[in-house]
Amino acid sequence: MAVPVSKADLLLAIETTFSSLNTDLDRVPPELAREPVLAGHAKNTTMSPADLVAYLIGWNEQVLLWHERRSASLPDEFPAAGAAWNELGALAQRYYSEHRDESWSELRSRLARANQAVVALVDGYSDDELYGRAWYGTYTMGRMISLNTSSPYLNARGRIRAWLRTL
């Protein structure tokens, strides 16, 4: 899938990749959702399908938080409070941990809600706001959103599909 360069492209990428991911997540047997069967986001670690969904929730909610903080004129916290870009494996572990007590269905519902909130966020911006200027470093707002929503959805889908083929 091409990198989105407009609001319409971004909304389509989020919708398409999320829908495809959901189709594959529907195929995960709930009794296996907490089994550490996937390569983790940190080197030499494993994660479960539930951890992968927690990771996606974490990034979707982080995108929303970036925008909430900017709207409230609070300082940016990129990528997240207490994390640096070279510590993304540890951030992933934090996301797994934050959601370790949630059921598979709760995780799926929370991801759907976070996705809907991101779509509503994007809907509230114009093409120019999303892609007309740098928003973080050299990245536009739209690119930062896609890097943390549709791109990880696509990656997650590949991981889940590869694992499902082994069942």
C-alpha cells in the first residue's frame, strides 16, 4: 500500500488496513490469544496475539494523546512520556504490560474504539493541516498518524497471518 499523501488516502489506508487486520484477528482462537507465539518488538522476546493488539492500542492512544497535549498547549512527549525513540522495544513492553489483564474481547473492543477515535481525529483536519507542513521534525501530521496506525496494522496483520498458517 502506498504511503498516504492526502486526508482521503490516510482515511482509506486506516480503514483498509484495520478492516483486513480485524478479519485476521477474528481467526485467532481466543484460547490461544495469550500464548507467546510471535516475535516480540524487543530483540530476543516473544509476545502473544493479545500483546500485539495491546501494542496497537498503545500506539493509537499515543497518537490521540499527542493531539490532546497540543490542543491543551502542553509540551510534546515523543514518542511517549518517559520513552525515547531508541527505546521503542521497552515502550512496546510497557504497552503489553498495561493491557495484560484485559481479555481478548476487551482488547479487540478497545482497539476498535481507539481506531474510531483516530479516524474522527483525522476527519477533523484538512488536507493542508495533515500534509501541508511539518508537524514533528520533518514529518507531517498525516505521516506521523500513518506511521503509528495504518503501518503497524499492516505489520501486525503479516505477523498474525504467518502464525495462523502454522495452526
